[in-house]
Amino acid sequence: MDKNILLIHQIPEKIIEIIKNSSDFCFLVTPYFKPWTILEREFEKAAKNNKKIIFIFRDENDSINRFSYLNDDYDFDLIFVERLHAKLYLNEKEALLTSMNLYESSKDNNYEIGYYLQGIATAKNLKKQVIEDDILQGNPCILKGRYFRELEEKENSEQQRKGQHELKKEELRQQKNEKGFCIHCGTKIRFDRERPFCYECFQIWNTFQNPNYPERFCHECGRKNGDFFNITFSKPICEECFRRGARF
């Protein structure tokens, strides 16, 4: 028999293992919910260990009121989906596809079957395809707990970091645009790769218009032409400035 196929006496223990083994997240997709004693104790332990447990329930009748204690008392996330029938138990490295709800009578009375999957890539694909790209796209009702709150904090932090990075880039760009050097005489001018001369030197260069004629100064840093780089109209910055990140 395929060792990944689980029968009813194996499924409850495997669900608890998935909860215990979770680190980044644990999604529990179960339309109906009435936990048995050992499972309730596992949820209490998970809450004490600040585990990110995300329940996905069937949205019907007073399900939000009945299960809101999981959010209020344990800081678990709750998602309510209309017409939900799927059952899936998933952490960041393993998953269980099964017919069984997290329901005490299902554990004790029903014939259930499950298929156990392992692997980070497999778990990641299930999370994306089933939860992120399907369930969450249906605009379900969500009571946010530890998982979604941390996601929002990370997203806000990343947006803030990107904003600060873009602001810094713009400040540097403006600073650089304000200061350049004529590649012929070294006079400070506005940085512009297409116009690396001061007005007077450009008039001289324009007589011959040789883009490869050796000039004297780097248009970006102002250093004088040396043995290790060759400044011209077509290449107005030195190698070091180019490697560091040219301004055009």
C-alpha cells in the first residue's frame, strides 16, 4: 500500500503533526469544525508558541460568531468561504488532502481517506494555487490574526523601504544632475552625458566633431585623464565611475 495514503485511524494524528511542525504558517481548510480534546489542547499549545494558524471555514448561518473565539482568544486567522467543501491541512513543507473535516464525529464514526504530501515546493504550490490564487480571490470574510497582521506589517515595511530607496535615488540623481565637469577644461557644469562640455569648449570641439578625440577630465568625478582610462565625447566618464554606477 502507498505509504502516503492514510486511513481514518492515521488522519487525526497526521493533522496534529502538521500543526506541530508548522513554523511560517499552517492552513486548516475544514468546512465544518468541532474539535476533539487532543486537538483543542494542540491549539492551546500553538497559541502559546505564537504559531500562525489560519482556519478556512464554510460561511453559513452563525459560523463567524461560533468560531470567533479562535481569533479573540488565540489570535488565529479565520477565513469564511461560501459553499466551501474542500479539506486541506497545510504547512510550509507538508500537506494532507483528505475527506475529513476537523469534526469529532468524523474522527470517531466516518470512513475517511487522506493523501499525504511532502516537500517545500509542493506545499508552496498548493498554498499559491488553492489558497492565494483561488480561495482568497473570492473576496471572503476574514478575521485577521497573527498571520495576516504580520503579512501586512511586512508589506508596509517593504513599501516604506522601497519608498525611502526611491527617494534616496532621486536625491542622488538630483545632486548628480547639479554637478558635472567639462571633459576638456574641468570646469564645473551640469551633468549631462549628451553635453559633457562647457559652452566655450563645445564651440572648439564642434569645429571638428570627433567623438573619439582624447579629452582631459571625467565628466562625473572631475579627475584628470590618466593611464587607466580614456575620456572622449563618446565615453565621458572614467571606468571607476562607470563601475560604480553611471548617472545615465
